[in-house]
Amino acid sequence: MDFIFPGFTIVLVVFFILILQHFVPIGLWISALAAGVHISIFDLIGMRLRRVPPRLIVLPLVKGSKAGLEVNVNQLEAHYLAGGDVDRVVDALIAAHRASIPLTFERSAAIDLAGRNVLEAVQMSVNPKVIETPIISAMAKNGIELRVRARVTVRANIDRLVGGAGEATIIARVGEGIVTTVGSSERHTDVLENPDHISRTVLEKGLDAGTAFEILSIDIADVDVGRNIGAELQTDQAEADKRIAQARAEERRAMAVAKEQEMRAQTQEMQAEVVRAQAEVPIAFAEALKSGKLGVMDYYRLQNINADTEMREAIAKPESEE
């Protein structure tokens, strides 16, 4: 029993030391003191209790302090709890301080929490970025298509990074300016002779307003001649007009055919009525003879008149018709 209690005591001491090292990062505290950063041991314990990794706060704090920045533990810890990247924010502050770019911790943290890479923005402020637009198709007034590709040199505007539009807006506005400039040209050769006219016109529009960038220059990289869209449109219009005329002619022909068929039907109906009327003549003659209204001699005279009429028609008929 005497040997059991000392062993149990050793185990308890070791367990207590491990718990103490977990909640009290002695190594980080010593490193901070050696770097001249005064941080309380109770602050480190509080970070553990708030589930904030002390290393993610102490190391950026030491780095910022050595770079001459005025940052404190509460600022870094609050930014971490808000979901930000503490190390990237401190690196951005150091880069801005070295480049003499005015950037406060609050603005840097706001940019980081807005989802933008604040370190990349500071680097872009020092080293401008070139954005290449896709091929933009535009048509001059003479109907010739031009395919234009431009390179836009931009610099990050830190003051407008929060709430400012991104690269897609810059590309869209530049494309709109190119289409407007080419479309206002009388001939496509005017643009080919002076492509810098596009750059000047687009720059004068102030396309970087409301964006997170400042446009430094717009350079026309390539201009190619495309299709003769005006001629194609005229050809398509002529083809459409021809089809419309053909449809109207077909409509008139169908109406004429229908009218002709209607007249034939009316003629056939009239001929049928004549035949019916001729069929009633013998019956009428018979009733007239029977009732004594018509004599036999009258009937013969009528037959002679019909025979004379047929003979005259036969004589008068041209030989070609015979």
C-alpha cells in the first residue's frame, strides 16, 4: 500500500501538468514575452475557454508588433470569432504599411469578412493587374462586323473594396463601351485606322465608378474584320419579302381557282335547269294538243321554224368549227 499511493500521486501530478499545459500554453507565453509582446497568461487561458486557438492569435500579434503595427489581442480575437482570417489580415496590414498605403485594421477586417482577399487587394494596389476581355463582336454603321479584344489594366481601390463591383462588371462595361464606339463609326475602316479611339472613348466614360478597381489604361490587343452583317440582313429581308409575295400570289391563285369552280358550278346548274325546261316542252305540247289549245298545223309550222333555224345555224357556222 505504501508503494501504491506514491505511484497514484505521480499519475495525478502528471495528469495535472498535462491539463495545465493544455489550458495554459506556456510556450506561446514565453515566445510572446521574448518578442516584446506583453500578453497576460490569463488572456491565454481565456482563449482556451472561448475555444480560440492561442497560436492563431499570438503569432500574428507578434508578427504585427515586430512590423510596427498597433494591434491588440482583443481585435484579433474578435476578428477570429467573427469568422475572419487573422493571419491574412495582419499580413495585409504589414504589406500596406511597407507600401505606405493607408489601411486601418477595421477596414482590413471588414474587407476580409466581406469575402475578399485583402492581402491580394493590397498587392494589386502595388502591382496593377491586367484583365483581358473576351472577343467582343460589334458592328459599324456600314454593316461590317469587327471582333475586338482588349486588355484592361486595373488597380485595386481599397476604399471601395467593401460593396464595390468586381472584375465581371469591369469586363461588361468595357464591352459595352467597345460596342458603342464601333457602332457609332460610319465605316469599319475608321476603327481599323485608329483603334486607340476606342480606348479614349471608353476611358472617358468613367467605367470604374462604383467598382472595387481603378482603371489605369485600356489597350486594344486585337481587331479582326468579321462578317458583312448588313448584307446578310438585307439578303434575309429580301428572302422574307419574296416568301411573303409568293404566299400572297398563291393566295390570289387559290381565290381565282375557287371563283372559277364556283362559276362552273353555277353554269352546270343553269345548264341543268335548261335541260329540265327542254324536257318539259314535249309534255307542254302534248297537253296543248290534247286540250285543243294547239292545232296540228301549228305544231308542224313550229317544227318547220326549228328546222329552218338549225339549217341557218349550220350554214353560218365556220368551216374550222366543223
